[in-house]
Amino acid sequence: MRFLGDYLAKRIKPILVFFVFAVIFCGSFLLYRVPVEAAVYPSFICVLAGMVILALDARKAYKKHIRLQELLALSSELLSDFPEPATMEDEDYQAIIGMLRDERIQRQNRSEERFSEMIEYYTIWAHQIKTPIASMRLQLQNDGSDAARHLLEDLFRIEQYVEMVLCYLRLDSNSTDYVFREVPLDDVIRAALKKYAAMFIRKKIALQYEPAGVTVTTDEKWLLFVVEQVLSNAVKYTPEGGSIMIGTGGVKTDESSEVPTEVSLFIRDTGIGIASEDLPRIFEKGYTGRAGRIDMKASGIGLYLCRRISRNLGHGIRAESAPGRGTVIRIDFDRRKPEFE
């Protein structure tokens, strides 16, 4: 109905002109005392012919409308095969659309080229900066002083920031190297714990962890980054003498089997916790919340990257917390996913 109303509104002028001409003819016949039927009958025939022509034109316009609606659902790169232009105005509009499409493609290609160059630069920079970091680490490891230990922790944080930069840039890259396969979850957890072992020791944090013996379909490198970020926050906000628990559990079980179809990895700490008003927003980009206002060094990027990566991997991630009662971060894995290599 909307199409018909719009169509008639656009054709109202020629329709009115036709009826005005018919009235003029009838009036002229009356003035010259000619039988009005001589004008009414041809006018009636013209009205019928006009309705047929109008109906055919409306059908053609409707097909054109449907085709344009289909093109509207496509991206600008795929815009082609426009309806046959009925007027010179249609040709002009199609030429303008084609010009804008080509210009957009050129801009996008230039943007992707600059982005690729930036990724390449930061990748080279990250590899280059690892050399002086490794050199400083070797020198500091030979020094058993407290100052050296503190410098080693700062150096460790620098390495984390370098990895976060690379991860942040690669997330929007077309060449993100996901490799999906069956990965033992314990291998990922042990690799993350090994990286943070020194911080556990320095802060005297007790670790409660029992190997789960389960495998999940994921990309091992990217999942390790997520686990490391979660573990980093747990260690950072857990006071000295606190504890961190790592475990797994089934979330859903297939009715025909006792084997869990979904597995959840949880990392629980006894840290400061998260305020209830902050909890729904902790995965937002740049959001630090009350803890971030206390610790001015917080960037609000770590958990944002965790959610982005988890979504790309097909995993879920959620948080449970209360102020003064610690935080639990859960990562959910669907074990029914097919294998990828």
C-alpha cells in the first residue's frame, strides 16, 4: 500500500492534467452546443487506456523498487546490475553511485594498505624491542638485590604491554592467524602459571589448581593470551597472602551422555572485588571502574581484548564479583564444535 500511495503521489500531476484537458473539451463542446457525449465517450475510452498504461507502468516501477531494495542490502563493493534506466535522470544517478562506489573502494584500499604497513612496523618494533628487554633481564637476573627484583617485575609488565599492542592491532587485521585444533586445557593453564610464577612467590599468593584433563577446540596462542590477562588481573588485585583458585567444570551435559558438552574454566581470586555498578561494564573498552581510579595505571584494555578474542574463538567469558569478596572470571568452551586446522 505504501508503494502504491507513493507511486500515485508522484504521478498526480499528469493525471490531473489529463482530467483538466477532459473538462476543457467538454466545456468547449457545451459552448458550441455540440452534444457532450461526443467528448465524454472519447474521454472515457482515454481513461480506460490510461488506467491500463498506468497499471503497466506501476508494475514496472514496482519491479524496479524491489530490485533497488535488494541492492540496498548489499555492500557498496557489490553494487551492480542496476535496473534499466528509464530516464536520463536515472542514468545520471547511476553514474553518481558508480563514481562514489569506486571512490570508496579506492579509499578503503589505501586505508588497508596503511593499516598493513602499521601492523608490519609494530611487529618489527616488537621483535626489535625484545632484544634489549632480554639483555636487561639477563643482567638483572644475575643481581639478587630487591631493586633488581622490582626492575624485573617492571620489565615483565613492559613485555605484557608489548604483547597487548600487537594483539590489539592484529584483532582488526585481515591476516589474524587463528589455528583451531583440540588443545589440552591444562597445557594452556600451566604455561600461564609458569609466566606468573615469580609474582605468585613475591606476593606469597597460594595457588589452588588441580589438572582437569579436558581438551577444548580453540586457538592455543590466543587462548593463552586471554588466560594470561585474566591471571594478571587476579595477581594484581589480590593482596599479599591471598589465594587464587583455578578449576574447570561442566556447564551443560548432553542428555544421551554424561560427558559435558560445554566446559567452563574459572579463575577465582581473593582480591578487592568489583563494585556492582562496575561489573556490567568491565569488558568495555577503556573502562576501569572504581579499581582503576584507585590504581591510576589501569588502562581498561585487558578485559576488553579478552572479550574480543573470546568472541572470535567462539568462547564465552563472564565475571562474578562483589567488593571485598574477590572475583571469578569464567571462560566457557563448547566441546561440540568441529575441528579446524
